Amino acid sequence: MSAPRRKPASKGRPQPKGGRSAPLPPSRRLPGVLTLFLVLMVLATGAFAWLSFGPGPSPREGGTETTVVLKHGSGLPQISEALADAGVIKLPFAFALLTKATGGAQHLRAGEYSIPAGASAFDILGMIRAGKIVHHFVTIAEGLSSAQVADLLNANPVLTGQVQPPPEGSVMPQTYDVERGQDRNDVLQEMVTAQDKLVAELWPARKPGLPYRNPREALAMASIVEKETALAAERPHVAAVYINRLRKGMRLESDPTIIYGLTKGRPLGRSLTHAEVVDPTPYNTYAISGLPPTPIANPGRAAIVAALNPAQSNDLFFVADGTGGHVFAETFEEHTKNVARWRQIAQSLKGR
């Protein structure tokens, strides 16, 4: 009897002991890992897009905007942290990543920003790159003294530091654009530079034969003109009167010079007394000859132009006319009549 034949061995994979399945080869595991990676990438991309382009947080204190100050010299990490601290972005690292992904941080501008409620990180980045900072303005009116300019700057709440009054007449009266946190001394230097530039422009074009030894004396005359009349059309005529008096050796007899000697240009708040008119202070042009030792205010462009290009006139006197302007006279007799007329007008105005 022949022996039974054995079942031929399977040509397939040997079965592991214990009946457990053999681990899949790397080629079988890879699709699962790749799928997980892709899913994570999609989720990360979605999260980044939401953080970058989705609506930002609402203002912590309500309202429609949040003020954020980005300090000068701040890098991207400091800017990102400042925005997060202010509550206008969700995650600093996401803002930094967005900034780098869209062109880097080379063009981010420091300053004060007003961030609208719900603004996306992308919108905020655009504001900072465009430098859409909040603007503040400081206006220096014509005729303010340097002490008043310093008072105004020191009282401004958006500026920092402290300033001392600059030399009288050295500030250009106009409106200046300033930023929150800017140093007051830097703002003041901008004002002084603007006045230096204006004087350098106007001085060479002055009328020949004027009795000024230097631009400083022209500024002294311009400051008197500035304080004597608020009418631009009158300034060249007022300048002509004082220049004519200088040429004739007459005293200028300007009330604003007396007041400056008493208050450094701040308002006196009352009429001058006889004792003050005759008191020989260095600025009292009733008591001294020639121009005062310095300007008595910071004159504007129109007053400087008038001092350097006075009207053609022989007048030596002027007095108020009751309408905000002045009436001029060449002789003392005519001036006396004008003064009497002014006193009548003043008396009638007082009786109203």
C-alpha cells in the first residue's frame, strides 16, 4: 500500500505562529501616514487662513476701534506682541508668519494706529505697512511768544519730554503734524528749522536800504508789526511807519514792547499804567531808542515779508480807527486829531 502524499507547501507568505497577521510593509503603511499629514496640513492651512483673514477680536472696552501705539525701533516680534497685548490679533506668531509670508517686515511703520473693531490680521498688516497712523496737530498762532510756545508744547498730552522756551522769534507759526509719543524737543526743533528756512529764503529778497544790520533785527521789527495789527493788508504800512521812525531817530513807542518786558509776551490782562509806560526797561520802546534787544514774539510769514518789504509811505504815526484797523498820519498835528477821534469812538463803545 503506498504512503499518502503530503499536501504541497503553500507558495505564499509563511503564516506567523499564533495566528497573528504580519505587519504591513512600508509600502502599505505610507498612504495612511500621507493621508494624515495631508489632513493636518489642510487643518493648519485653514487655521492660518482664519487667523490671517478672518475677523479679529472685538475691542476689549467696547466701542468701534482700539488704539495701538507701536514704538519706534520695534522689530516684528515686538510689533506682534504689542498688537496681541492690545487685543486686536489672536496669536502673535501667526501675525509674524503672515508678515514674513507676504513680504517680510521691512516696511512696517511705527506710530499710533486706530484699529477698527473686527479688523483681520491681514487688514491690520496693510494699515501698518501703509503707515496709516493717527495724526495729531499742534498749531502755533502768529504772535505767540516763545514762552507761550513752550507752554503749549508742554501741555500737549500726546507728546513726551519737556521743553524750555527757545530764543524769541525763532519759531515758525503754523500747524505741525505730530505723532503720539514724539519728543517735544524734536517738535520744537522742527519749528525752529522751519523759521530758519523761511528767513533764509526772504532775507536776500529784502528791499534795499532797510535799517537792519542782520536778520535778527528784521525779526524784531516783524514781531512788533505782528503784535500791532491783525490785518494782513495793514502790515506793510505799519512796518513803513516804524522804519520811518528808525531812520529819523524817533523812538518806536510801541505798547506791545512794554508788555513783553513785563510778561515775556503772555497776556497782561489789563491796560498799561503810566508808571509802566515811563519805566525804562530794556524792551520799553517809549524809553529806549531803536529796536528792542530781541523780537517780542514769533512773527508769521506775512509780518516778516512786511518788515522786509514795507509800503512806500512817509507816515510816522497810527492809531486805532474803531473798526479793527488803524488810521495813519504823517504829522503829529494830524495824528493828534486822529487820537481825539479815537477817544470819542472808544468812549461811545464803552457806553454801549
